[in-house]
Amino acid sequence: MNEDSKYALKYHEETKHSEFNIRSSSHYLDWDNKPKAFKFYSKIPSTALPVDFPTPDQNVVTMIDTVQVSSSVSANIDIDIKLLSSLLFFSSGITRQIKFPHGKYLMRAAPATGALYPIEVYIVSKNINGLQAGIYHFCPGQFTVTILREGDYRLLLAEAAGDNDQIKNSPFTIILTSIAWRNAWKYQARSYRHWFWDSGVIAANLIATAMSFGLDTKLILGFVDKVVNNMLCLDEGKEASVVLAPIGIGCSQEKPKKTEYPSRFVPDIVPLSKNKEIEYPQIWELHNASSLNSSEEVRKWTDSVPMIQFQEPEKAGIMESKQIEPRPAISQSLSNVILLRGSTRKFSRQPIAFEQLSNILYSLTRRINSDFIDKKSMIDIYFIANEVSNLQSGAYFFNRRDNSINLLNSNVNRNTSGYLCLEQPLFSDASVVFYMMANLKLILKTLGNRGYRLCQFESGIIAGRWRFRIRSASGSNCSASMPSPTRRRTSCSGSIPGSRSCSARESSRAAGTSSAS
Ligand SMILES: Cc1cc2nc3c(=O)[nH]c(=O)nc-3n(C[C@H](O)[C@H](O)[C@H](O)COP(=O)(O)O)c2cc1C
């Protein structure tokens, strides 16, 4: 079924924004039925994680620009529950509390569309110091883990990922899943895209944190969905796995032993909403159509990634070309960047330097360890420069093969960048707005419906990585937004500011509003 890519194309067309559907939608937010941000098991006790964990203090820029962790570093690291706690905290933990007159807002290590946090985190671990072998769920709200299955399930997980050796020789694998209703409450059927954007930004934090500790890791999108979902005790048709990340590849020398295939077991959870959850069949139609059903199918699919033949970027239509000029930037530690982050709610319309833009684009050419991106990137970067020193305003294409930026249209302005992002002022005020585009038809032809997951997920990782680079280099922030109403290809966009206004961001929260993603 994955090969029949009509499902992804159909979903994409049906859930696209258009001027008409944005203005005519009758959907409203039922605040009384807003889903809870955390998953709690009603009958299984949880265990507190240690809070005296190490912090990832490596310099962010060095880390993004480092191509690979050396396996000799990896092999000497003491992997225990404190290290795991740090990885969980800096990828998806609660980093701050912001108090308002009517309550408090829990700030997370990674952003999320509409602040709805649909992504859950699980761990499949061998015995490590402080944690017995098992399958665990992580609750960021309480900073606890709940054991769902006892025993070492790494071999079974590796088999589900096409007999993956990296899972076998890592002490644990972190798995991100998505609870459909959490985000569909606001974004309806369109929210399937957010499964991948929201997990992409968490994954960017996770791999950066792991690398900061010298741990090699990889993001795996090819796996037998049903097997992994069953291992994690997920409720079918409500929650599903998105990505597997073995952490500390090469750190576990002894081979995991074969375990029994686990029986089906869906534990009771505290209901997410007071009233009925609304179902959006389009989400599950595409999710099922993009699922892989056997280890063999996974291997075939993963091997097909390098076979996509992207065309050379066209030279025709380029008005002017310029090389980017990345420079080593003063950088903060990763922990600082994550702890101090926050999405911008107001930009000052000040220009940014060409060098800053160059550094951000350069970080895109750095490798991301995954079962697809390091073989082939799915994403093309376009941007609208509204205010960059020493750069003509206009719409550009970034050619990452030769590190050049190519002016395509000098007649676009702030109104255009705002219009393409659902007329949000943030995106007309920004100095630069990036648009991540994918040649969907070509990708789906080779990778089937699952290619859709890849494009969306890679956009999320890029957005997450850019945050590090932007925040680290300029001390300022950025925001992300959704696709244009007019493009035929799939897209996600992000913007960078001249400077950030914290009070505007906080007052928008106080009023209980959030982005029109
Ligand atoms: C993929 C993605 C898309 C987003 N789109 C928008 C957007 O269109 N407009 C906006 O104001 N914020 C957008 N945001 C920012 C979220 O609203 C923000 O992350 C969330 O409210 C939590 O706030 P924080 O990032 O400051 O913690 C987006 C975030 C992500 C991860």
C-alpha cells in the first residue's frame, strides 16, 4: 500500500490552506474540551527521574558543524539513568514556568505547533546503571518514567527497523510518538503534518544533546509500524510512532538476547479531554497507507532513499547570484540555548547581517545522522529577504551544492512574506522568512506515501537546528510558520528577527491566544 502514493497526494491536496478555506472555515476552538498536555497511566505507578543530571555544555556552533561523533569517545562514556534524564530533559522536558494572573505556562525544551505538545517520548532500554531493562514512557510534567514492559526488547526493536545494528549496539533507543487528538483539536486533519514538524524539533534537540555528550545517534524513520506501536502499548487509531533514535551507537558491546514477541496490552490512561474526542479519518488513512509491514519492506524502503534523482537547480530565471560567507561565530553552550529559548512573538524590523544569514544557511549543509537525510535531503530552501545588510531584498533560492544564494524575484516585499504565512504580522516584520519546499511528486514516486513523513520531518529538524544557530549567534530568536496558500509543493517556513520582544510574546500567551499555524 505504501507504494501507491495517491494517498499522500490526496491528503496533501485536501488539507492545504487556501484563501477560501482559511476564510470560510467554521472550525472553532472548544476550550472546554482542550486535551491535556500530558499522558498519565491510571493504574501503573511511575518512578521519579534524578534531577542532578549532567548538562550538555558543548558550544552549539561547533556541535552543529561537527560531522560525526568519534566512536572511541562514545565507547568510553558512562551511560546511566542520569545521562538518560538529561537527554529527556533537554529534548522535551519542562524548562521554565511562566506565571500569569490566571495560571502558569510550562515552557518546554522544544517548541510545538499551537503549544499543544502532541509528541510523547518512550525508551527501550537494556539494564543501565539506575534503570532496569524495559520499555518506558517519559512524562515531562512529573519528570518520571513509567515501566510498560520489563526486559530487554532491543533485538525485537532492531528487527522491526530492518534488522538495524545501531539499535542492537546502543544501550537504549528513544522513540517519539504522536497523540493525534492533541493537535487535531485545533488543526483538524491538517495536524498530521505537525506530527513530523513537532517531532523534528524535539529530535533536533535530542541529537544535539546526545552529540554534546559525545554519543553517536541516528534518526530512523523506516520501521514496521504495527510492531513498534504494539511494543509501546499504544492505543491503535489514537497514537502512533514517528521516529526511533538509538542513543550511544557502539556503546553496548554484548548482543541483546531474543525476547518473546510481547502480547497486546493497552494500559488505561487518564482521558485527555473532558468530552468526546473528534476523529479525523484522513489522518489515519494516510498514516496506515504510509506504514511498512515487514522487516523486508523496511530494508527495501530504506535502500530506495538514495535512488531519488533530484534535478540540478535551474539556472534560468536567476537574476543575480552571491556566495554565502559563513564565519565562525561566538556561540553559547547548548544547555543555555535550550534553557533560554522561546518563540518570538514580535520582531523589531531591524536588519540582520549578511554574515548571520550565511551562518544559518551554512548550518543546513551540515550532516544530520538519519536513515535518509545523510543519504539525500528532501528539502530545498527558499527565502524572502526583507532586511539583510548588503543584500538586495527579494525572493531567493539557496543552492546548497555550491553555497550560493540566487535572486529569483526582486519584486516581493514584506507583504508577500506575511501573505504567504497566513498574513501573520510576525512574518512580514521578520528580516528573513525561510520556506522549506519539497518536490513531493518526485519523492513520493520513489518512496511511496512514507516519503511524505520524511519531507515533513526533515523540515522540523531543520527548523529546530536553525533555532540553535540563530539563538546562539545573535542572542535573538525566531519563529516558525505554516505553508503558503499558493504553493503546489509542500512547505514549512521559519523566520528570523532583528530582535525579539519578550513582553509581546508573554502577553499573547496571557490572552490565551496562539499562532494560526
Ligand atoms: C513547526 C512549528 C510551527 C509554528 N508555527 C507558528 C506560527 O505559524 N505562528 C506563530 O506565531 N508561532 C508558530 N509556532 C510557535 C509555537 O506557537 C510555539 O512554539 C508555542 O506556542 C510554544 O511557545 P514557545 O516556543 O515560546 O515555547 C510554531 C512552532 C513550530 C514548532
